[in-house]
Amino acid sequence: MVKVYRCKICGEGYIGENVPTHCPFCGAHIMSMVLATAWSWPDVNVTDVSKKNLERALQLEISNSEFYFCAAKKANNEADRTMFKRLAKIEREHADLISKHLKIKGPEISPEKDICSMNNTDNLRESNTRERNAIGHYAKFLTEAKEERIKEIFTALIEVENDHLSLTEGRF
């Protein structure tokens, strides 16, 4: 029987017979997927510290999304092109999620920016660096967050960015 699920992190819906292992939009792990009937978007008033950290996270996600769109265009094989394009969309979803919690309009992300290397191996290396950077920032932001929802978001983002990191480990 087909069911409707929603992601507790990004709020996107999924229709299927079984709950997905990861949100197809933001990459959050299975524990973030709930039946749509059990879902509601939390309204959170963020502290000044969390607001500043969310703003910094937003800039990281925008930059990473634009980098991945560029890397997808310059990839020298279909597997990496597909990976980079999917990562670009996931990072864009993260930026949208953060924007919702900042109560601002979704960011302008340009898939046309030329901010990556012509060399696929260099882009794999840069991807690894970017993911490590995001994980480090989000771990710090997690320790500074007072709001349970913001902790939940940064925890999920760390898990997703670790998944992304694993895609490039040992490939350059």
C-alpha cells in the first residue's frame, strides 16, 4: 500500500510503499521520515547566536550548491556528473531549509557560476574539503544552539554531510 511521508528536517513529501532510507530531497536519514499525518512544521524563535550560525550555514550551503553545479558540468564521467548534480540539489534544499528558519526568502543560487576546476580530480578533492568544512562548522553550531529544533537541524546536516564526504574518500 502506498503511503505519504514527510521529512521532519526539510518538510518535503515522499510517496511510496516503504519509508525511504534517506529523504530524497535533503538527504536526512530514515529517522527523519514520518507519515505525513504525524508531521507539522515547527515554528521556532531562534536566539541571536543561532540566527548568526544559520546565516553562516546558509552561505556555506549556497556556495557548496553553486560549486557542485559547476563540478557537474565539468565532470569527466557520468557517475561523477550525476553525483555532483545531486549534491548541488541537496545543498540547495539545505539552503531553502535554513532560509525557512531564518524567515527569509529562499536564496538565489546560480547554477552557472564558474567556481570549480576543469579537472575532475581537483573537484573531488574540493568536494571533500567543502564537506569537512561544513561538518566542522555545523558541529560547532550544534554545541552553541539552545533550541531543540536547531540542534535537530544541525545534527541532521552533519549526518548528511558525512554521507557526502564518504562519496569522495579515497578518490583523489
